[in-house]
Amino acid sequence: MIMFDFDGLSRREVLREYKKLRYVKNNSSYFLYFIFDSGECVYVGETSNIFWRVVKHKDKCTEEAVIYLREYQDKQEVLKLEKHYIRVLKPKFNNRYCLEGQLELFAA
């Protein structure tokens, strides 16, 4: 999968670049992100605070992992994209959401 419209950063780079979000409680934008390890997508997620989300994903991010992310203004768009990519890529850390009916709570 080629991520043309996404920034590809290491975990350390994400934490450094988005450090300003450390104390933000109500961010008005949303991030769609993919964690790739050894060329394989291992997780797809969405968040309004990429800094804290990457902090919590320490177990999913090795030093070699690349995090591709893109910022959006529309939460519904991000949720639809997340659902789509989880279904298509079937990342190993999203496995409980890849089952039939698991993502139906979000309208297509």
C-alpha cells in the first residue's frame, strides 16, 4: 500500500512533531493513522490527539515502525475511512474489529 497523501513518521518523530497536543483537551481536528511494521500494516486508528494515542501505542510501535497519518476536519469522514481500511487491510491489532458486523455501528 502506498500512502501518497499521508506523512510517514517514526514514533519518535510523531511525538516530537505533535508535542504541542500534549495539553490540548478539545482538538477540533482528527487524525487517521496507520502503523506499519516490517512493511505490514499492523494497526489502523483514528484520534483527535495523535500525541497521546501514539504514547499509548508503545506496544504496537517498534523502533522500526512507520506511522502514516493525515489530519482531517470531519470526524465522520475519518470514522468511515478507518472502517474501510480496517476491512481492507485487516491489521493484526484490529482483529477484533474485522469480524462481520463489528463496524456496523458506523453508517457507511
